[in-house]
Amino acid sequence: MKQLNKEGERLGGRSLINADDVIKDAEKPKLTKKEKVFQTAVVYCIYFGLGMFAAIYGPTLPDLQRQTQVDTKRGALLFTFGGIGRILGSFMQIIFYEILGTWLLLLCCVTMMPVVAFALPHITHYSVLALFFFVQGVCAGTTGSVSNAFVFELWTLKAGPFIQGLHLTISIGSAFSAILAKFFLQPTIRESSAANENNSSYNTSVFNSSSTESFTTNDDIMYPYLAIALYHLVIAVIVLYYFANDNFTVIKRKYSHKRATKTNAKPSVLLALLFGVPMFCFGGFEVAFSGLLLSFVTEEVAWTNEAGALLTAVFWVSMAIGRMISTILAKFFKPRGILAVNSLALFTTFLLMSFAYRYHHLVMWMSTCVVGLTLAPIVANTLSQANSYIGVYAWVTAMHMCCLYTGVISIPALTAYIYKTYTAGGFLYVGVGITALSVAAYVAIEIIFRCSPPKKIPPIVLDVAKEEILIKN
């Protein structure tokens, strides 16, 4: 029990676990480690599909514009509709997560994905196309929130590396989708543009779509969308299988939700709101930085388009490497430590870039690598830290994913406005500002958490208590 009490204190619990709670928790159905691994793999496959969808829009956007007869400005608005859908999807998780359960909710969303993918290459009306972007955004927002919450429920105290792997998977899916688009649409995409399509889940390709030239037909763009649709059909069948055999997660979720009302609610809500600040800032600035980087180095530093495209590709490669490294580090270090080091490194790097980028090209190359490596794991580690301090509740994950998607819509727009209206280096000043704001939020979280009155250990910790007692006995 001493070891368990230490784990409880690490998560924020400052009281002993009640033996009656452990006995009650032991009566619940229990998943084996093998079953957890398989279910986590399915969630990873779903996230891989989200990455494929996120990155395919950029290369095919000019063709979607042409078949609906709209200009680039209206075409870029499609991403706004998708972003609004993601925010709404995060809110929907709060309502339907307790009612439908994990697998039924995932099944509803995953089943809609192939419908959208099949339809997009054949839509000729802009309003219908915007509606389908919105629907896909709702499904993506709901799926993203549910997937994160479900991984936390499955692995509890050991969820850190799996959350990091989840966010790495979406980067791999984005890279695969970019390769898929390049294979099918190779005659239509300039090399300088194709390098920028290695996207994350947040649709950064909106900034680069205007520089992509296309001469394809509907049949050309149909093939990558067809491949994505078939992939999601296979995933839907797998999710259907797990839904048909699901009798564990709903029981567990209702039990945890019932006990959640006994915790100290006010500090938990305040902490959840503060954790949403870095989610909003860093999630949105990832889009802004990757989207404006090419324009900044070509207009302000007088680089060529090829060099700027290569620098953007280096950023995305650094993001992927950063998530890989963070997946390993999560096994040895607490999220709090990783967040502290990465936030400090980001603040220092942005501050250095804001005045030293003019002096030597190496400043941009090295700084971009550091930004990619340190920015990549922040969102996942923030989710893990929130899990440690608040507990695993659906509303917490939904709130944070909603903050993330809100930042994706608003931060790039604000950064682009400062970039165009005031100074090109303004987007680096925004980086300094949002990093400082996030650090202030992290400091406030630590102060509030340490000064809050003792509270019960989050109900999810009881799984660990059960495992410890059963093993020892």
C-alpha cells in the first residue's frame, strides 16, 4: 500500500485508498493486457485515418475549388467550416460519451468518414462541399476527444507513452497521405508545394494551397480519396466488432462518473480551464508557424521558394522525431518535467529567432529544428498532466480538445493579421507571447494544485490498487 500511496500522491490524491472501494472495484470486469493492447491499436488506426484526412485536403483543394467554381479565398473557408465542426464535435463528446459508450460513438463517426471521402471528388456545389467539410470536422473532433479519453481509461497511470504514441500516429498518417497524394497527383503538384503537405491533424495546408497548381480531372483526385474511404471502411468493420463485444467500458465509465461527483469540483474546473490555455496557444501556433514559415523566409530573409519549402519540411520531420522521442521519455519522466523543459526551450528559441534571424541562415535552420522537437510533445504531455491532477473524465478531455481546435482557428488568423499588417517578424513575437502565457498558466496550475485542500484520489487510481493487492495476495 505504501507504493500505491506514493502513486496516489503523484496523481494528486492525498488520502489513503478505502479498502471497501478496492473490493467494489475488483468486482468489475477486467481487461487483460493483451485486450488493452489490441483496443489501443484500433484507436491508433483511427487516429492514423484522421491524419490521412487532414493532409489530403491541401493537394486536392485547387481541384475541389475548380469543380465547385470558387476562388482560393472561398476555398480556404472550407477549413474554417471543418474547424467549427471539430469544436462542435468536442462538445458532442461531453453529451454522448456517457450515453452511447466508447465504441458506439467511435462507430458512428468512423462510418461517416468513408461517406465523406467517397463524396468529395464528385460534389459540384460549394454549399454541399462546405457541409461535408463540416460533417467531417464534427466526426474528427468527436473521434479525437473520445480516443484520448479512452486511452487514458485503458492505461490509467501508464497512459503517458500511449498518449504520446497516439499523437505520433496522426503525424505518420499525415505523412502517408502526402505521399499518397504525390503518387496519384504527381503531374499536378509542384515540388515546393508538396513538401509542405506533411501535415499534422490541424490542417496547416490551408496556408500553402494557393501556391499549388493543378491540372487534374475528378478521376485523378478520386483515387486518393477512394483509398482513404476504403481504409476507413476496414476500420469501421473492426470498430463494429468491438462494439458488438463491448460490456466493460460502459460499466467502468458509469462507475467512475458516479464517483467523480464526490471530488473537489471547484479546483478541478479551474485547473481544467488553466490546462486549456496551453492547449489553445500551442495547438494554434503549430498551425501558424508551419503555415507562415515559408512566406517569412522568402519575403523577409530573401530565401528561395525551394529553400523555404525544405525548411518547412524540416519542421515537420522535427515534429515527428519529437513525438517519437517523447514517447520514449514518457516512460522515464513525468509530464510536468517534460513540459517545463520544452516550454523554457521554446521561449528561449522564439526570443532568439525574433532578433537573430537576420544575421545567419543557420539561426533559422537550428531554431526551426528546436521548435519542432520541443513543440511536438506539448499537447500530449498537457493532456497527461491534466489526467494526473484532475482525473480521467470525459468532460475534461472534451474541454481541452475544444480549446485545441478553437486555437487552430483563431491563432493562425491573428498571427497572419499581425504578419501582414504590422511586421513580418510579428509571428515570432506571437510565439514569444503565447509561450509566456502558457508558462504562466502552468505556474498557476502548480500553485492552485499545491494550495488546494486534500481531495480523494481520482477514481481511476482504484484500478491500480486492485492490481497491486491481487498481485501481492
